[in-house]
Amino acid sequence: MSDRGPSHVAIIMDGNGRWAAARGLPRTAGHAAGEEALFDIVHGALAAGVKWLTVFTFSTENWSRSQEEVAFLMGFKEDLLGRRRDELHELGVRVLFLGDRNDPRVSDRLRQQIREAEELTAGDTAMTMVFAFNYGSRAEIAGAAKEIASEVAAGTLDPESVDEVVVAEHLGIPEMPDPDLVIRTSGEKRISNYLLWQAAYSEFVFTDTLWPDFRTEHLLECIEEYRERDRRYGRAE
């Protein structure tokens, strides 16, 4: 049984569309409703002593959604950062972004909002919140492989020295610890190209609660389930 933690919680925030459909609303209404859940969970994670909180906000695959939905999500993220970054800063939450912000489909304004949020909160220490935005784990790992290959080709890295530590040092946020607990809402039971490298030994909790309805009490239930588990990391019982 785990007697402490988790220190790092990662969440796949799923179910916005189904939440909206059940109420006869457009999918975009579900995304908007998810904001309240997100900030309730920020407060809950802080109270629970979580030091890193990573949330999957937009995947590399999400570009295939309707133009209307993608446009809403991009605008919503700009608006959210503009409205809520000061609140995060006041809570002592450092903000980092994981993913391809340089993608030409990402607007200059959103890139600026990302940069300003990171700069504003750079010195905050209560918790680090990572927004996985325009993120796909396979792309992240491929990017690390390209960087390593370039360094080997340039003669600055001995190929014989490439191990798990070297690969991890070339991932999007090298300082980010592996998540202890990965939560997915809405009842789906898959990882969806999320933190494939980092979650190698994470504990997973799948909850039927749709993301807009997810609150601190649900987070604490997931944490309690995590604490009841025996993390063996491949060791025998």
C-alpha cells in the first residue's frame, strides 16, 4: 500500500462532448463547462499536496475535429489564459506547456499567452501545472530521437551512452517527474497517446464521471484508490 502521494497526477479530461449532448447543447458548451472542473481540481490538488498536475488539453489528433470546434478550442484557450493566469499565480502555481506550440496552426496570440503565463508564474512553487497542448506522446518520443540522432551525428553524444536517462533528458519537459497516478474521466479505458514514456509505471484510475462534473471529491476518491495500491515496479510480491 502506498503511504504517501501521489506527488504527480496526470489527467485525461474526457467527456465534454457527451456531457453537452446529454443536455442538448453543442460540443463547445461541454468544453466551456470543463473550465469550472479544471479550476476546482487545481484547488483540490493543492489541498491534497500534489506537486505536479498535468492535464491533457489538446492532442495532436484533435486537429481532425470540425473546424468550428477547433476554432472554439483555440479561442477558448487564449481567453482562459488571459483570464485565469493571475489566479494561478496568486495560488503559487507554476504553469508549463508540453507540446508543439510552434505549429503554424497555433496562433501568434495564443503563443504569446502561453509565453506570458509561463513567465508570470516561473517563480511559483506551490505546484507545477503542465498543460499538454498540441501534444502527442509518439511525436514527443520521435522528437527526442531526432535530437539524439543529431547530437550523435555531430559527434557531441556517444551513441553507446544513449540509455533511458538520456532519452528522458530529451523529452519535452526533462525536469517533469513521471506521473504517479493517471486519471481518465468519462468511462473510457485507454491512454490515447498520452505520456507513453512517462507513464510506464503509473497507476491508472478510470472513472465514469464526465469531465465537466469532475470535482475535488472525485479527485480525492481517485487518490484514495491510488494509496490502496501496492506499487512494485516489476518486483515480486
